[in-house]
Amino acid sequence: MELLTKEQLNQLTEEYASAIVDSMEMDDLVNFVYDSLMDRLGDMGQEDLLCEIEADFPELLEEFVAENLTSKE
């Protein structure tokens, strides 16, 4: 097989990714997304992660701080 152009390789990659997704069950898709997110978020530094959480789900961060970091008397 001859080498593909960059555009052809991108198109083939997109079609392959779509075929993989189309063949997956919903539970498999959910697990894949969760694992992918955990990998990406796990690679982030604490400051970047906290900024992202604060931007997307500030209530989650507030609840976590209240439950875990507030001194209990």
C-alpha cells in the first residue's frame, strides 16, 4: 500500500474512530470516557485541576472543601 497523504490519513483515522464508537455498547462508551478523563485529569497538576473544577463545577469544589478541609471543632 502506498503512503497516504496527511488528509487521507486524517479521514481514515476519523472513519476508524467512528467505526469503533459505533461498535461499542453504551456501558463500554461510558467506561471509556471515564477512563480517558481520569487519565487526562490525573496528568494535570493540582492548580490546573482545581481551576478546571472551579470553572466547570464550582459547587463540587465548594462541597469538597466544606466536607474535607474545614476544621472541625
